[in-house]
Amino acid sequence: MKPPETLIDWFVVQGPGVKTGREGLEVRFNRHGFEGYRAREIVLAAVYPGDGEFRRSVQQAIVRFPLRAREGKVENPNGFYIREGAARVNDRGEITFLPLPPRAKRPAFVTLCAYDRKASCETTYEFRRLEHP
């Protein structure tokens, strides 16, 4: 049996993971925050597209990582996410406020979370409440 010549691709199905290249994965937290099992695991799927000899196949994998989160003062944040509100944070850490629905109560607020994840899996986070323009 010869090895397959087609490359196996993979993608993130669920969790705080972001594909950063062919072989790169980065942990970026999102609205799920740090509570619950979904904050501590990333679900991946590897896809072999198939060829003339082998059929297409998909294999799922779960990557679990330790997380010790505590609330405190964040000195050098290495990530941001919007916990609640009509806003989005891009890859560079810039906030984009989304349009509010016509009947939204004013003033509207957005809760921004800054976090600092160290190599020791110790994560410090801090919440800031911002007024929506």
C-alpha cells in the first residue's frame, strides 16, 4: 500500500482555538469566557479529501489544556474578547462597534475582557465596561 499523496487538512470546529497557518494553532478566548468545559478544550477535525484509491474521511480530535483563571489587574494583555454587547474585536485587538437595533435601550454598554495567558497556564483577566457610541 502506497502512502497518500494528498495532504490532510484540518480546521477548528469549536472552542477558543484559531488556525494560524498550515500547522499553527493559537488559543484566543471568546464569549464563552473562562468558565465551563468549553473554555478548556478545542475540538478539531482532520479531513482527508480522498483520491482514486481511498475515500474521503473526517476524524475528530479534542485538545484539552489546563486553565487556572483568576480575576485581577492585567499588566500586559495578550488577548481581548467581547463578553457581551454589540461589538467585535479583530486579530489586531481593535474594537469595532456594531450597529444597535432600533429599539435598544440607551445608553448601551459593551463588556470588554483583557486577558494575559502565561506559559504556566495561569490566566489573569480583567473586565471593563464601555459605553456604546
